[in-house]
Amino acid sequence: MKLKRTIRQVFAIAKTDFLGIVRNKTAIFFTLLFPLFFLIIIGFTFGTQGTGETSSIHVGTVNLDGNMIDVNGTISQNSTIGDVFVQVLKDANFTVYEYNVYGDKDTNGTAAYDISRGEIKIAAVLPANFTETLSYLYTDSSGTPIPTRAHLDLYTDPSDPTGSIIAQQSLLGFISGFIKSYQEIAISQLPENLQDYAEVLADPVTVSTSEADVSGRQLRWIDYMVPGTLGLVLLWSGLNHASVSIATERTKGTFQRMVIAPVSSITVLAGKFISSLAIVYISAVIMLVSGLLLFQVNLYWNVPVIILAIFLGALSAIGIGLIISSVAKNEEAANSIAVLISVPLQFFIGAFFPLDIMPEPAQIFGEALPFTKLVYVMQDIMTKNLPFEAVMPEIIYLTISGLILFVVGIIAYRLSLKRL
């Protein structure tokens, strides 16, 4: 009989706490919908990556190939290959801006000026002897061609490292393809008995790049991101809600009344825990369903493992939230501390950016977070369809860290009672 009454009290507290969130529009947004807001913004911005679409990159060309040049004591003015280079660049889905000179950042109408203003990300300067060099017009006194390389100058925007790297790699890839086409034309001019030898000499190593079959499906970037955002759910739904649960009651004065009522402190805590857990699962469902409806994500659904991993991750989030709520003097302080913790952590859990690209200290810090382990589990299970034993190390880590943080949270909660 006493057990039934305790259970009813637990669920009554959980219901009251949950309805308090539902009736508070601001709390609904930040607790349930804020992670979804991130998903929608980033998903629609980058969600098409990996679908095979190519983006247009703004490239400036300074084609000096038509300028007069001295070749073996004779003035030459031939821009044939330079013109072909620029035209093929336009045909290759680059947005090409043509300039007469490279110039400087203060002279309007020059490539350097437009780089400094962000109009182009990279400029390619073709030398005056581009055609002459590639046509083997340089010869010695006996008329034998002198091997001479054509030299291209590329200028990038140092104020935009990421954009410049993308533009540079794209342009280098184009130049590599252009060189290969040039080699094929040049080799075709050789005697037939030397053509095969020359082809191998010009291209001695062939490389094939294929995507490893890690999932059995064709995946896009958004397919990896949606499971990863469940780490955000723990931060914003679990940690944030738990952090204000006790502090809010303390601010309203209702916490003191609950404590002196014929209800044990553990019963109150259990009710708060169930309410926070319900918020986490509801938010997770919203995120996953939204991913299906908005982006048609192609995922695997190992529901038991997903439920287990979210529960274990929620232990850590709620534990940290309880610590914050017990330490904070009021709701405003609890909110401030929770945001101060949640906002930076979301960039270290691998939901948006892989930890591999971060500095080593950031990687070590990120790997220590239980929320990162949840992201790994969700991505491995939902995108790669790995078996449970493959994610067992992360599950164990989530279990240990969850229990430790939750126990510390309970201790902080009990200590907070003594200050009333």
C-alpha cells in the first residue's frame, strides 16, 4: 500500500513538473525545440552535401598569354592555349571573372582588388608564354625543342582560409585534368611505337577512389547529422530542464512546501527525474521525426539500442543539471549556468564538426564527454547498422559516467535540502 502511494506521488510530481514545461512557451522552445531549430538551419544550409551536386566557385583569371613575347629572337603573340584554358574553366561550373592585370587591393578593376572585396576567392595568372611553352616553340641553335614548363601563379584570400582552401583544391583539380588532356594531345603527336610508353611515363600511377561500404546505403551528410543531434537533445532538453527544475521551485517557494509535505525527498527527486527523462525522449522523437519528414534521412532503426543509449546519456545530462540546480540560488542563475555550459559543449560533441579537425586538447576534452559517446553510438547504429557489441565500449562509458554524474547530482540535491 505504501509503495503504491509512493509511486502515485512520484508520477504526480512528474506530471506537475512536465505540465509546467508544456504551459511555458519559452521553456518549450528552449527545452524541446531549440535543438530542432539548429537541425533545420544547418540541415537546409548543408543538407544537400554528398548528393553529387557541385557548387560554383568564383575564380579570377589574368590571361597574359596574348601578350607579345620573345621566343628564340622572334616576337610571338599567341593566346590559343590560354584562351582554351579560360573557356574550359567556364565550362567546368566555375564562375570566372576575367582581368587584364593582377593589380593590387587599391586599384578597382583588378584581380587583387576583387579578392580583397570578396568578389573572388582565388585568381589564376597565366604567363605571357603559356601557349609558346606548351607548344614547344623554345629551341636551341640546332632547332631541338628545349623542355620548358609553363608556370601558373595562384593567389588566394588569406582572410577566408576555409573558402580559399576549397577554391584552391577545386582549381588544382581542374588544372590536373587540364594537364592530363594536354598530355594526351601531345602524346598523340609522337610515333605510334612510343605512344604507349609515353602514356605510362606521363601517368605512371593510377588511383581509384571509392566509398567504403560501411552502411549498405548511399548516405548524405545530413544522414550522419540527424543522429548526432541527439547529443544536443541531452544538452538542451536533459541538462537544461534538470538544471532549472529545483531552482524554479525554490524561486516560487513551492520547493519548501514539497519538502515539508508528507513526501520524501527521494520521491520528489524521482518525480523530477521522470519528468526530465520524458522531456528528453519527446525531444529525441521530435528530432528524428523531423529528420525523416524534412530531409528524408536514410537510417537504420535499432530501437532498443537507441532507447538504451538515450537513457544512459540522460543520466549524465540530468546529473549535471541536478548539480547546477542545487548550486544555483534561483531560476535565473540556473538558466545562466546551464547556457554557459551547454553552448560551448555543443561544439565539442561531434554533432556539427568532427573532432578530428580540432586541436588535440579539444579532441581530448571532447572524447571525455559522455554526450560525444552518445553521438558515436547513434551514428554507428543508425547510419552504419553496426551490431550492439561494436558500440559496447561507448555504452559502458555512458553507463559509468551516467551513474557517477547522477549520483553526484543526488548528493548535491540532498545537500541543497539542508540549506532550506
